[in-house]
Amino acid sequence: MFDERNIKQTRLLVIRLEHLSVDSVWAHRASGLRGSLLHIMEKYEIDGTLDHPEKLDELMNMGYYILEQAIKIPHKKR
């Protein structure tokens, strides 16, 4: 069931993906994923339906995977 908790979690994931360092290869991968998540959220907010909840689960899992990989990359010292 898709509920308010899922909406908040999806929004938080989108924000976190948006803040990945632009120098990271993972930021590029995250951009398309963010677009897909935003598209699903917009549709849900407009008509209250979620056509494919399993698709949202898959995208969320991919988003968390990207975040995990992005934090494993050593940061460059300036």
C-alpha cells in the first residue's frame, strides 16, 4: 500500500540523490532515476493513483543503492 509515509520517503530520497557531488559518476546515474521518481510522484499527487507500485519499489531500491555506492567513493582533498 502506498501511503503518506511512502511519499515522504520518496521525496527524501529524491532530495538526497539531488545532493550527490557533481564530480561523482553516481550523480549522473542518479539524475535519470530522480526524473523517474518525480514523474511517479507528480502523477500520484495529481490523481491519487499509483499504476505500478512494484516499479516505485524498484526505483527506490536503485536510489538507495546509488546513495550507498556514492558514499563509498573516497573524497578528494583540496
